Amino acid sequence: MSKKVGVSHEEMALPYYQFFTRPLAEVPAEKLAVLAAGPSPVRAVPFEDRNLFLKGEEKDFCQIGYGVAEDGTAFVCNETYMPGVTTEMMDWWFPWHSVGSDLRYKIWDPEDHYFARADNCAYVCDPAVPMREKTWGVNHYIMEDVGPGPDFLKLCFKSPADFGYDAPDTAHGQSMVCAIGEGGCPAAMTHVWAPYKDGILFRSRFWIGYALVEGAYRKILPEGARVPDVVPKGLFAHNIKEFTNLAAILPELYKEFGSQPL
């Protein structure tokens, strides 16, 4: 078992510190089997066709797994069934953990998360901004470990339209966040969630090797270059771990703190 990240005495005094002290939820065996099996023989939906993912029309592509595409870019795909979680809870989670104490990010994955800080707290905390829009145009400065050690990342969240998506089907409760990451290995990211059974189905896609350049989303790998297999493998391992744990704590966390100001 990995060692948990450090916390301050001030963090220990916060009412949600209890979530940090709990053992992490166990990742389902079938997810660990996918991780151990190695790169998926089926590639993810291409970034250029990402609207197929948003619409749920990419069933011929990878749904759960990771790998490297023919052009050298890499991908990570995951789906997490979250019983007892609602779309409203997840809408709240993304802005909530980006403001206030660093502990909010740490309880998501106490072994790998150090901090996540929004660069426009006034906007995030403004009650006039709809919860689903509180990430739009906001950058999160993050420190986390997805395998090789703690690393700094800037996640530039966008509105769905600015990310090149058609409008999500909010009439049926679907919601989403999308961002372009700036760091050692730039990537595009989208999480989409909607009601499913007695909770939500949370679907994730990462396209590694893409960046926002002069207002356009582009592949930035040099011709002939290839993202090492260890990169998407580490991100997949981290993703199945953090969202399994979030699914376990979010209903109770939201019940206690969801009605309070961010």
C-alpha cells in the first residue's frame, strides 16, 4: 500500500478530514485485469471525432483501457459506475475541490493528490454562476502523482463549445467537464456523466500529445515520435484508482457539505 501525502494540523481540524483517514476504495478486479493485460488492441475514438464520444456513438472504439495510436499519440479510456451519485453531486465536486483547503483535493486520492487550485476563485464561488459552468475558462494548478512521482500540471478547463463539442444533452441530466492540460506531457481530457441505474455512469477520455496552439487544438508530437507506453498505463492506473474512491465518498461528502457555500 502506498503512503498517503502529508497533511497539516490545520487540515486535520477540518470536518472532512475523516475522508482522508479512510482506506481507499478497492479498484474492481476487472479494471485491474485491464491494467495488467497491457495496451488495448482497440484504439480510442480519435480526438478529431470527439463528438462521437460525447454522443455515445463510439462503441466500436476502446471503452476501458489505454494504449498508443498509430500516429504516436496516446489514449486512456475509462467508465465508472457510481451508485448513489447524482449528476448534481458531480457538478458540485469539480468546482468544490478547486477552492478552499488543499485537503479537498487530497481526499479524492490521499496517496497521489497534493493540491488543486483554481486561478479564479471569485468566479468559482460566485453563486450567480451555474454549478455546471464553474469550471469554464478556469485554470486549475495541480500537483499529483500518476506514476513517476509528484508532478505539476496546469489544467485549462473550457466550455464544451470552446472545446469543439456540440451542446451536451442536459435535458436528460448529462453533464461534463473538459480541459487541455499543460505540462510535461500535454493532453486533452473530457469527463461526461449521466444518470445510470441508481447512480451515474461516469465516462472519461484522455488524448495524450495534444495542446492548444494559437487558438487551435493540435497534435504537438514531432513527426515519428511516440508517447511511451508507460505514460498512458500510469494515467489509466491513476484514473481507475481516483474515481473508484470518489464514487465511494461523494454521496456522504455532498450530503454534509453540498448545501454550503463553496
